[in-house]
Amino acid sequence: MSKTTILLKNVQFIDEQDNRNTGWISIEGHQIRSLGKGQPKDFPVDLVLDGQGLTVLPGFIDVHTHGALGHEMLGITEPGLQEMSRFYASHGVTGFLATPWTASHEAIRDALKVTRAVMGNEVGAKILGAHLEGPWLSVARCGAQDKSFIRPAGREEALEFLNTDLIRLVAVAPEVPENEWLIRECTRRGITVSAGHTNATYAQIQAAIQMGVTQVTHCFNAMSPFNHREPGTVGAALDFPQLMCELIADNIHVHPAAMRLLVKAKGVDHVILISDSINAAGMPEGDYLFKDAHVTVKDGAVRLDDGTLAGSILTMERALANIVAATGRPLGEMVRLASFNPAKAIHLEEHKGHLSRNADADLVLVDEKLQVHLTMVEGKVVYKQF
């Protein structure tokens, strides 16, 4: 069966200095066949799409998102996960990790079953796998996680989840001795391990890196803070060059100055934008239930009744706009924080996170305000607004 060929013409390419050139992209099946500046070559195609002079960027990859539009991964249904997929695509996301949080064994198991059922049949952004943010965390740094369900990593439970072959990312508190075997097992399987919701000292993070930890979960949030005598997890994240740092760039979880300092310390290759969005994303301000707890959405923040931040309502294109504003650095340089870096963190950088020949045709068209007008996932237009 022949593959469908698409010509996307009249788009603006942007380089790391924000220089722009009009160009085109030829797509065959799910991959980019060729691309170039100026007018497209003369070759037969099945469909021509006019990009209307919009800027083309590699599709965004959200490795840490819990929900949207009233749906969340715990208790998720197949229709609900499809709505999430469609919502993410409308905000430029071409791939995401379905992310359940700390809960009972049964609740996490059921979320993974629904994830498996929807994978491969998504109506919008593609499910790239799952991210377990819990239950193997620290009670001392639980944040909005339900501390009653936090537990050490038992072999029977953890191996059941890992054996689904869905898991690409696991967040753990590495200072918990019972979690050490899990770090090593995930590393052996090629699953990325992130230090998250952790009270680890600088030395404990150093030891965790030797075990295989390569990432920190939402840097600055729900982790031991920096102190000049005990640098903590934050200090280790900033100091060890091999650690990738997730960042919730909503200007609420992290001050823009701290965002700017993070990029200065880590460089643009080691920061990953995430949404950490919950079921209230895409919904109006008001009161909602999050993990059976009451939360209030107001002024862009989601808080429990005691004021604790409970995830976000951030979308990935806004995260990118916020980090560009905070750092003053070019969009063409910073887009890798939303595309290539997360792809690399979960070992998908060979085919995802960049616009190049033979890469997956995952792309987004945005205007000068970073509003999304078109999203394509593996050669299929899943969102179009122009």
C-alpha cells in the first residue's frame, strides 16, 4: 500500500538566533521525507497544505501531565483519555506520557490498562508511554500527593507495573533505602528515573546518580531546598551536569528569576518543560475535585484548601512563551526545552523532537504570540485552526 505524501508549504523556519526563512516540508507516511528553504521542489504529492507564513516548530512532548478538561489519569476512561489527547494536540503537543500519581495499587493498575487500550488509536497527541509519579516518594515532600498512599517500592507491585512495557519514566525518592533496587532495575530496563518528591541530601542525590538517576521532577518544587551548608536536592540538580531538570514554567510554581537561573546553570540542553497539568486544565476558574480533594483554580493557580499548589493548568505553548520571556533568549533556541530535550530524556530523540529528514512528522504551526494553529502527529493533521 502506497504512503500518503503531503507538502506543507509557505512556513517559516526559525534558527537558534531567531532568523527566519520561508520554506517547505515534504512528508511521506509518518516521516519527514525532505525539507528546504524557498519554493518547494516539483514532485508528486497527494495533499498540499499552505502554512500561511506561520512558524513551524517540532511538536511539543509533555512527559509529565495528569489530566485536562475534567479528566485525570486516576479513574480515567478511554473516552476521557481521548479528550485529553485532543486537548493536548490543540496546544501543540504531539506526544505525552500518561501520568498517574500516588494512589492504591488497583487505581494505578487500572490507569495503565486504559492507557494501553488507547495507545495507537489516539485522536490527538500520541501516548508515548506512562510516567509513574509515585507511589514511591517521600512523605516529607509529598506536596499535593496523598501521603497515606506513599510507600516503599515493593518488588511484586513495581515489577507488575514495569512489566506492562508502558513505563518510560519513574519518579522516586532515592533516599528511601527500599527504593534503591527499583532505581537499578529501571536503569537496567532503559526506563528513565527521576528524583521527585524527595527530601534527599546533596550526598544522597550524588549516590542516586551512581545508581542510575538522570533527572529531577519539577525542579525546585517538592524537594529539599538549597542551603549554603546543605545544598539539598536543588543544589545537586543545579550542580551535577548529567541531571536533566523538569520545570513547571507557569510563573507560579517557579519565579521567572529562578527559571532564568536554572537555564543559566544547566544550559538549554538540560531543562525540560512540563505542564504538570491536572483535570482543571482547559476549564474555567472555580472549584474542582482533584484526587478526591477540593481545589480552587484562581489567577492561573490550582491550590488545595491549605494553599498547597496541586499541579497546574499550564499548557505547553504557554510554558514555552513563559521561559522565552523569563530568559530573554530566542524562541528558536528555547523550543528544544519543549521538544528535543523531553524526547531525549525518554530515549526517543532519534525520531522525535526535531525537524529533520527521516524524523517523525510531528510538528506545530504557531503565530508570533505562540498561539497554535496546526498540529501534525506522525504525518496526520490532528488539529487545525485557520
